[in-house]
Amino acid sequence: MKSIFTIRKSTYGYVRAILALLVGLAFVIWPETSNTLILRILGFVLLIFGTTSIISSAKSTKKNKEKDIREFGDYLLNVSGAISILFGLIFIFSANHVINIISLIFGIGLILVGVDQLFAAIRLSKIKKVSLVIFLISAVLLITGIWITFRPDVLPKTLFTIFGIALIIYGVTDLRLTILFHKTVPYTDVSDKEIIND
């Protein structure tokens, strides 16, 4: 489980949360800004998300190899990082085409962050009591993502506003989870068995 904690144990967790907050605020404050411009900005943010995930995974994998340990979390971080980079590049270089299926992409994005946050909260709850609010927020993100995915008729301005609010909520909650990880899981080498048994 150590690799599951890697993102939020490091400064990368704070970077992800703060970027989500800033992008969410931008979407809410300037929903009428050029849609393609916003998508390109989001693309750069996704590139940062993906890069931090892969770097974090690489560090964790290197430590685990020294101990002859293989963790699913390392693969998960690599996959999520690669997906973020892929979508980031698509948003940057094909923004005009992406805008036609933006509801689908935003919906899938919210589903992914909802799953990520829910998974992190469940793993943390094994060693520390986690507020029910965090679980509820993760569920709301998931439900909102599913709703947006199947609502292509929503106006772009409304869609960007809803997505922005969701990103703000995600950023605040993820920041809280990162702080909890820092307080709960020390920067020491701890095995999955030791953490889970605690």
C-alpha cells in the first residue's frame, strides 16, 4: 500500500490539489472564455498531473525493487499518469475537435478523479478514521461525472461551470487527504502488511 500513498505523501499531492483548485476557479470565474483556450490550459495541467504520477511511481518502484517488492499501486500510478499525459496532449493539439465531445471527456474525467479519491479514502480508512464527508464527496464526483457523460445537450458555459465547481471540491478534498496522509503515514519504509494490520 505504500505506493498508493506515494502521491499524497509527497509534495506532488499538494501540487495536484492546488492545480485542481486553480483550474476549477478559472472555469467558474471565466466560463465564457474561449473553450479551446480553456481546454489547452487543462491540457497543460493534465501533463503536470501525469508527469508527477509517473515520477512518483518511478521513485516508489526503485525503492521496491531494492527490496524485491512489487506493488499494484506502482502500475496504477503509471497507467493513470500515462492516461493524463495522453489526454493532455490531445487537449493541447486537438482542442477544436475535442470541444465536440467535451461532455463525454469531462464526465469521464470526473469519474476517474472520483474513483481515485474514493480509493485513497478507503485505503487511508484502514489505518485512520476518515470523515464520512470525504466518502460522500467522492460519490458526488462519481455521480456528477456519470450525469455529465450522458448529457451532451448541456450548454458549454453551464458545463464548464459545473466542471469547475467539481474541480474545486476535488481540490479541497484531495488537499485534506494529502494532509491526513502526511500526519498519518510517516516518511519511513513501511510494508503493506504492517500498515494494514495497524
